[in-house]
Amino acid sequence: MIVHPWVWLAFVAFVLALLGVDLFFHSDEREVSMREALIWVAFWVSLGLAFTFVIWAWQGPQVAGEYFAGYLIEYSLSVDNIFIFVVLLAYFVVPPEHQHRVLFWGFVGALLFRAGFILAGAALLHAFDFMFYIFGAFLIFTAIRMALHGEVEVHPERSLTLRAFRRVMPMTDGYRGTSFFVREDGRRMATRLLAVLIVIEATDIVFAVDSIPAIFAVTRHAFIVFSSNAFAILGLRSLYFVVAGMMRRFKYLQFGLAAVLAFVGVKMLISRIYEVPIWASLAFIVCALALAVVASLHAERG
């Protein structure tokens, strides 16, 4: 699959335009309601799924299936990120009306960092075939860890990135509206909101180490990997406000995510012996996540 540079530029411009639309509709400082968040989640998911047909018309059903599987993987694994972000924003006591701003810029940074990871991963896989097996083994290890340990513990106060930043930049002892920097007593200082943003970015980088190798199990095309990541990330801000209100309802979700990671890890390891069809990958991902959600809802009702 050869993607011309103008296609990359057009897609990046399209993503930036979507980010601008989202920022325009959420430029005022107010708390995002559950109803509004659900509407935006429906919009972003519909957009991400609709892009499948764009890929189909452009590259055919095989590549479209790879994009769809990659989108499902990235979106489902991103739900785990959101649970962590809920904990982080609660730890830093971020006011509800400021949460959208810090999440917006957090996910903009996530797009940039993941683009770098994707290009590096594609280059490594192209140059060294054995990296495919390393990625596969790493995903299986991550799946086992996720299934055994359940909820991930987060310790923002131990963030090396934040501690290093505090040594070079003075920081306020509280929030200053939605500003990341302020000038007080003749000094330029970072606000507490910037500290939250730094921890979110550092956390997302850690999670990208799991999710980027996972999508390379279903496609080797860098454009498909990046576009599926971009559409998954675009909807995460709205999904955060939905998950934050009902995060305790999905107690078995981590087992579904662990099953997905283990599946794609095994798929990588046996790729030389047997190529798992895209339809089988899609069926497994959908069934694993659906069973986890149904089991969680049943347990809650019980």
C-alpha cells in the first residue's frame, strides 16, 4: 500500500480541522453533561466507522477490514486509558469545567507522540522481522499482567516527568482558571493544570507502548495504523465524561481487554505459520469485549 505525501497532508489537515471544531464547541468554561457527552461520542464513533468505507473505496475490502479491526483495538484499549485519566483528574481535583481543556491538549499531544511511535514501529518491522515476535511476546505478557492484577494502580506523586519539570519550572500552588502559564511576582510560572497535562501525556506514552504493537498485528500499513489511532483518540474526550459517570459498571472489562491483547500477541507469534483472517480477528475482538460488558452489567444487576 503506497500512500502519497499529499494524502498524508490532507488527512492530517482533516484531523486538525476536526480538533478545531471540537475546540470551538467547547471553548467556554463549563462542565460537560452526560447527554452532551453521549451525543459527541455517537458523532466521533460514527465518523470513525464511516472512514472504513472511505478506505474500502480507496484500497478495497481487505485494507478496510484491517482499518476496522485496528480501530476497534485502539478504541477498546483506549477505554483503559480513560479509567486512568479519571483517577488522575480526581487525584489533582481538577474542576469539572476545566477538564475538557486539559483532556483536549492531552489528546493532541497523544496524536503527536503516537505518530512518532507508529513511524518508528513501522521502520523496525520493515528492517527487522524478529521485532514482530518481540511485539507479540510483549503483548501476551501485558495481557497476563492485566488479567492477574485487575485495576491498575496510579501514583501521580511518583511521576518522574513531573518531578523533573518542577525542578526547572516554578509552579503555582493551585489552578489559575484554564491557563497553563501565568506571571506572578515578576516570574513566569506553570499552573497546576499544566502539571495535570504533563502527567496525562506521560501516562499515555506508557499505554501507547501496549496499543501500538497490538495494531501492527492486524496491519503493517503505517497510514492505517495512524488513521485508526487518530479516529480512536478524537472521541476519547467525550468518552471520558461518559465513562467517568459509569466507570464502576464495567468491572470485567480488563479481562476482555486482556483477551484481545493475548489474541493479537498469539497472532503475531504464529504469523509465519498461519495468517489469521481479518474477519476472524474482528469476530474475536467484538465477542471478547461484548462478553466482558455483558458480564459486568449482569454482575452489577445481581
